[in-house]
Amino acid sequence: MSSKYIPHVPNEISEMLKTIGVQSMEDLYQDIPIKKRTCSISIPEGQAEADVSRNMKEMAQRNQNTQDYASFCGCGVYHHYIPSVVSSLANRGEFLTAYTPYQPEVSQGSLQVFFEFQTMICELTGMDVANASLYDGATACAEAMLMACRIKKRDRFIVSELIHPEYIQVMETYAKGMQITLDYLPYNHETGETDGQALSHMIDDRTAGFLVGYPNFFGVVENLEGLRHFGKDLFMVVCAQPLSLAILKPPSRYGADMVVGEAQSFGCHPYLGGMSLGYMSSHNQYIRQMPGRIIGESHDLDGNRGFVMVLQTREQHIRRSKATSNICSNHAHNALVATIYLSLLGKQGLRQVAINATKKAHYLAEKIDRMERFRRKYSGPFFNEFVVESDFPTEEIHKDLLPQKILGPVSLERVYGSPSFHHLSVFSVTEANRLEDIDFLAARLEEML
Amino acid sequence: MRKDNRLIFEKSVPGRKGYDLPKESLPDYDLKSLIPEEYLRESDLNLPEVTELDVVRHYTNLSQLNHSVDTGFYPLGSCTMKYNPKLNDSVAAYEGFHSIHPYQPVETIQGALELMYLAQEALKEISGMDEVTLQPAAGAHGEYAGLRLIQAYHQDRGDRSRKTVIVPDSAHGTNPATAMMCGYEVVETPSNQNGTVDLDAIRSKMDDTVAAIMLTNPNTLGLFERDILEIARLAHEKGILLYYDGANMNAIMGVIRPGDMGFDVLHFNLHKTLSTPHGMGGPGSGAVGVKKFLRPYLPVPQIGKDPNEGSYHMDYALPKSIGKVRSFYGNFNVVIRALAYIMSMGCDGLKCASEMAVLNANYLKKLLEEDLKIPYDGVCMHEFVADGSLLKQYGVRTLDLAKRLLDFGVHPPTIYFPLIVPEAIMIEPTETESKEELEQFAAMIRQILREAKTDPELLKTSPTRTPVRRLDEVGATKKPIVRYVPKED
């Protein structure tokens, strides 16, 4: 067996075995019980690079993708135009093949990137501190719930029903493990806003905090001022779509204690939902309760500025069973991608991307408002996506749109796995949707039989 | 030394830009007519204003401050810093993979589902397990999913007395931290003089309050747990499930399978064993494998193949499922790379990778055994741990040796872990390093040990050839500055 990834030639192997003082590889595996050894694992023989590449391409080509199709799919994962610079820089081996910056003297590249990332997240959310990433929006919400319960030393937590249902499922998983009771905050079925008044009736002396979306899962921009008012003594966590924060007031302005969410929008490809980027931000006073890596500014022996991992005694490799979380690997490389993207877009560009998404989404909404068999379901203000009720099941819409090279909308019946969301779907629009595609989509919808 | 160490924010000049957007005539809406004015941001968003070239130079220069597998030897124990083939990155960059949405109709993502299915099948074979989920995002996250599965299994059987998890004193910190997040008490069990789990000690802790035992095999000392079959038998007798931390699987692919050792649940670290890049700390992937009896508890959805039609589907109909541990279906971008690696290596290649990893570790251990104290006799697996306390006689520590290594252009081994070896130096060369590389490394260690005798100050003040010198980590934690704040004019 020879592989281009393994350097050993036969005479080197013999020399090495001889130096070690054993006869064969078998001798090196002497501690492994013979009766349980594997003869061979039943996977195909190795293939040359050209063959792997071709076989992978064949699989890739059997996916209808958002480069070839106009997409109106959103609900937590969005397609945006990603400038060439992003992958060109992020794929540099010095970033891609480095590990956690345990040796800061040879990791200043990574560390400074994360410090810049933390700063950008703080700018967007208005908070004081951010960590260097979590896995995704869902685990960010779950970790925020755990953190709220730790800080308040309470074991109940309220989540708005208009949080992404998959995020709620993950929170339920984490809550069960820690014996936290989750309560569900209902919503106004007219406006699609979380019902703040209901909040005041749900609080008891075990309630640590509450979580709301911004915008929420139905795309509606929540009235955070009202929610803060009704839950005034609670730990308030906002799950914000961070692109919207380029035009919306930062949640800090409404007294949020924590802002978390999913930052895939910032330069990360959809990847079937796999290239996610959880972020978490809070106030200085809670920094010691935060999970995950945090990078801080320092200086070296010569007084030069440098960056290091700080407050590591919160983390599992030091504190073990007393750590704030078990998280070790995070989504560092996706944080790099976001940092490069945000640097390119900058102060004006990100705002423009958010404005274009808002305008184009409202442009589509206006067209849908004029249709007979499609109507917008909720009246609350929205950012770049909205719920539509149609006279047909969403599958029928897909059947009509797919041959026209259009993907979407997202079926709520599918996402919730519940027939009570029959005929409801979410249309999502970003700056990357061309106006002519929106016109074409609207025309197709009108013509559906 | 770096000349320009400004942050990207400090390079900002008002009016500069690094983006453009298509020219199109958007409807002439006033933003205030779309979203109530009181909701709209009033303050500026202080992101940088820089050109594309500024961004390119800034991040290119930053990248060059990093040590990486692509630039040099990286024998970081427990982390498997093997070469990450470039092919894996190129195939992961296919549009048909990166531009697909998780809520597209399943018939439009059949290629992606097939890929995930093939990855699951291969991982089952490698590990000897019956089912695999690709959902967990990282090793620790896989541990979390795995322990929750175990919890669900016990509870489903009405067995509610199991409140503890046994973890060896040599375990990764994630093991006890994960047990805590699942609401378990952690019971630590000691290692014996040989560096493996003390059989009598662990046996005495096994009773009907124990839900699971978490083991790494080979363990964090790089030693194979020879008593594993007996431990498994004893555990199962008491109704305890056995969890395999897959961090060290690079030693045993094609040689022995955790499923055959008696483990009930395991996680893989695709970013270690299966060569996907570590990306400065992530994303990884912590795919979890289980024996058949745990299938009902797996997270949803499970990716399956319809035997009649040859098409692939997502199965949500698992009423006893633990639910979800993350959104969507796992780190698909990482899974693509891992499958590309498996396809390239094949059955024999994976076995060869493990064998050469073990050969390299034993060879390097042999080269160093006269210079460094190796606390445990016999062969090692893919890594070994040295005891650096002999340095103390010269007034230096393992930390100083590690810092001095930086001056030679290699990344130091993992230090001060595992906790049971004083001044631990944990070395994992991996199979992708050549004999010469190992010999050079051994020579460096020897030189540094000579320097420790003759010029200990040199070690204590090292590194000097890195972009920055030793940093004040204690001070940085006392009063943390974790974001840039623009200077007031």
C-alpha cells in the first residue's frame, strides 16, 4: 500500500522497526487483543485524486443549487453574494490548517482575527463582549438559556414560540439534560409578534429569563421595548439575525442582557445548513459565565500588542466538570470568513446589503398582496422574509416552480412537521435576488392553476 | 518582528470601500415606510472602511503569523495534526455542495443525501457500529449527543437510578464537562502504574447508579487499554453502557474497531482521524456511532436509503429520539472532506495511516527515550507522553521547552496534559510526517535539553524568533479587553 499522503518507503519502515527493537508492525500492536482484531474493513479500495474528484462532482451535480436556481429559501440559512476575496483569503493553509491558538506566539493571525470578529459582533449587537464563536444559532440559544439559569440560579426559562423550531428543539434537548423547564411564550396570530402581555402572566420565582427572535422565525421585527417591559426583571436574551442589525436598533438599546444567533449570512455558503456560525454577546459583568473561547488584548515582553485566549478557567480543559460548557472546538474558521466578509462590506456595504434585502422583500410582498390565491399571513413589520398563505399546498408551488429553476419558498408544514401549518410557507429575499427573478416568480405564482 | 500590527479597524478611512453591488433600479421606498422608524438604527455601525487590497494584505499578513500544518511540524498530542489533503477542500467547494439549502425539497438534494449516506456507511465500517448520525458539530458535541442517547436509553427502560458517569483521571476535559451538562455526577477512576485504567478500582465503582463509562482507547497517554474486553464485560453485567471518545482513533483504523471492543456509543473526530482541517479551532465534526439497540434514540433526522427506489430520504419518525443537538444535519462541509479522504485512502490506506502513525510515535519515542523521561514502558500507540520534570534541576519547566521549540519553527507538543503526568509533554507525530522530520525534531529536543543545562535563561526568555514574544496571559485575564474601542479624538 502506498499513498501520496504517507511518506514511508519500505526500507525506512524496516529501519524504523529495527531502531524501535521490534520485528514487525504486529509487535507494535501487541497490546490489542488478537481475537478482536479486524481482518479488513469493508470499504472500497482507495481511488486516485482524479477519480475521487469525478465521483464527488457527479454527486454534486445531482443537487439543484442556488447558483443555478433563483432561491427564495431562508428560515435561518440565506444565500448572499460572497466576494471572491473571502474564499481566496480564508482558504489559505495558514488559517485552514492551524489549530486552536494554544501557543499565542505562533497564533497571532488567528487570535487577531477572532478579536476583530468579537469587536464586529459587539458593534452589531451593541453589547460589550462576544466570544470567538459557537457551533450555530441553535446551540447559541441553548447555551444562552443555560447561562441565564446559572446567573439567576433558577431553573425555568421562557422561549417565544416564534424562535426557529429547530432552535427550540435543541433548547429542549439541552434543557432536559439540566432539568430546566421550558415555557413557551405564545404569539399574536394577527401580527405575527410575540405576545408580551402573556409574558407577565408566565413569570414565577423560578423563571430565569426569556428568549425572543429579532426578527422572529416568521420574519417579523419584534417589539423588544414591549417585551422588555413585560419581562423587566428577567434575563432577556435576543436571538438576532445579525444582518438585520445593520439597519435595526441594536438589542442593547432595549436592555437585552444577551444577544446570540446565527451569523451564516456573513460570507458563509449555505452548505445544507452546515456552514453555521453561532455567535454570543453579553455584558462585561457576565463574561465569567460565558461559554467558549474569548480572546483578549495583551502585550509581550517587549511591550508589543498581542492577543491571547483569556479567562480559560471557564473552560473544560482547565475546569473539567465545573466548566461553563463542554465546548472545545468551535466554528473558528467560519468566524474568519465572517470577519473578512464584514471587512469588505464595511460600514456602508453591510447597511446597503440589508437595505436592498428589505426593499426587495417588500417589493415581492407588494406583488403577493395583489394576488388572489396568495396572501401574507401576518401584519407585523418584517425585514427580509414573510409568511404567505396560499390556496395550494407548498409542494404544489414547488412542483410548479422547480422546472422554472426557482427554489423555495420554505414549507412551514415541513419545518414544523405539523399539518396545522398546511398551506403556509416563508418567502425569503436577499440582496442576491435579482428584481427580474422576483418579477418572474410573481408572474409564475399568478399563473398557477 | 511585525512592522504593522494595526487592527483592520485602525486601517479604516471614511469613504473607502471594498465591495460593490449590482446596478439595478430598486423600488424607491423610504426605509421608514417599510419598518417603523422607532425600530431603525440611529447610530453608525463602526465596521471598517477599507479597500479590497487593504483586506487582502491585512489577512494575508495575519495568516503569515500562524503556525499551521501547511507550514511546519505540528506534533500536538491528542489533536492529530496530520496533513489535510487539498483535494478535500476542492471537492467541498463544488457549487452543488456549497450552494444548497437545508429546506430544499429532498428530491433536489439527492446527491448530498447520498454523500451523507455513504459517509455514514463508511464510518459504521471503520468503527464497528450499527448506526451513525452526522449531526454533532464537534467532538465534545458528539460526546454530548452520545451521553444523551445513553440517558434516554436508561430512562426509557424505567431505570432512573443511574446518576453518575465514570471517567478516568487521564480523560480529556470534555468528558467530565459533558457529563455535567447532561446532569450527571462525575466519578473519577484512577490509572494504575502502567498508565491504564486500574481494573480493580473501576470494578469497585461499577454499580446500578452508574449510567456510563467514558473511555479513550488508546488512552491519552497513548497506551492501549489492554483490559478493555474485561471492562466491557463487567460494565454490561451491571447495565452500564460504554462510551468511546474517538479522539485517538487514528491509532487503530483497520486494526481493531471500538464496536468490537464492546463500546456501545462513540464519537468520531472527523477533523482529527479523517484529515479535515482544524480551521484554527473548528469547525470539526463529531459524528456519533451507536449499536443497534440505541437506534430509536438517535437525533432526527436520520439519513436513509430507500432500498427499492435507490433514493435517499430524511427520517423524522423516531418517537424516542433525543431530539436535535444542532440545527439541520451537521457540518456538511466537513463531512464532504472526510468522505473524500476515505475514498482516497480506501480500506488499506486507512489501515496504513494508523500503522504509520503508530510506527512514527514509537520511533520518535525511541529516539527521545534517553533524553526525556518516558514514565510508561512498552510500546505506545499513535502518541506518547514524556515527563518533563527533569528540567526542573536547571530551573526551567516544560513550558520553557515548549516556548524554545517555537524558535525552531515547529509547534510544541501538548503540554501539562494529561494531568496525571507531571510537567507532561504529549507528542503525536501522525503518519504524514517523514522519518527525517522526526529525526530533526529529536535533534531539536536534544539541543534544547543541552541549552537547559548550559543556558537556562535562553529557554526562559524564548521565543525570540516569533512574531511576538511571550505574552502576558495573566494580566490579560485580570482585566480583559475583548474588543476594540475607537480612540476618542
